[in-house]
Amino acid sequence: MKVLFLVRHGQSSWDDVKSADRDRPLTDKGKRDATKMGKRLAESEVALDMIVSSPATRALATAATIARKLDFKRKHIVQDERLYGGQVDDLLQLIEEVGGNHKRVMLVGHNPLLSELVLRLADKDVNLPTCAVAVLRFDTKSWAKIGRNKLEKVAIKYS
């Protein structure tokens, strides 16, 4: 069994219009929602083997906040550019590259990319709002077979 958590970053600030997109921080609401989602996941006893985040400030802040609530060390969060500017096929490649011993992996990124990935993997058309989590469970032993093996369950959690 492999479990994939897809997290859209928390609400981000547009206050500094001169700031580059990748540098936009979380708003206070985005910080609260990330904390709330981290608590909800911790209460569900989620234990992660790996967190991969977009390098954008808002995504990294969301990943770090959730990681803290799950006792996952921030220094172990992997940054991958494909979560910021990639396509669905890039994310599928990223997933295929995950080591076989990892059972529970979280990707933290952006829409519409994450919603498109849910559509591709689960055949479920969703628009993930900020700080929502899609949880996909696959009946497989290999990340390389995600998308080719049966999706056992999909759930969407909202902050």
C-alpha cells in the first residue's frame, strides 16, 4: 500500500505587488490554516516517510508548518522545482522516483497542477482550495506503478 498526500499551499499574500511570485509569503489566514491542517493530520495519526515541496516561499512555509505538527524534521523536507513550474507528467515522474521503502509521501505545491494530478490519478475532477489535502491510497508495492495500479481510496480534507 502506498499513500500519497497532495497539499495545496495555504493562502498567500498579494500585498507586495513587486514581489516575485515564488517569494509570496503566507497570509495570517494561510498560517492558521496550515497549523489547523497539520493538527488534523496529526490527530489522524498520519506518519510521513517523505515530504517534497515546491521551492516557493508559501509552499515551503505550509510544508514546514504541517511537518512540525507531524514531528517531521524541517531539514528533511525536499524541495523540487517540478512542484512549482512543472506539468502533471513531471509530477508523475517525481512520484516514480520515490524510493520503494517510503510508504507515505506528501507533495506540497500549487493549483491547478495538483488538481490536475488528482484528475489524472483518481479520475476525480476537484479544485483544491488553499490548504486542502487530497489523500490517495494505492494498492501497490511500487511508486513506479502509481497510475497503473488500482486506486483504492481517495479523500479530500479541507482546513
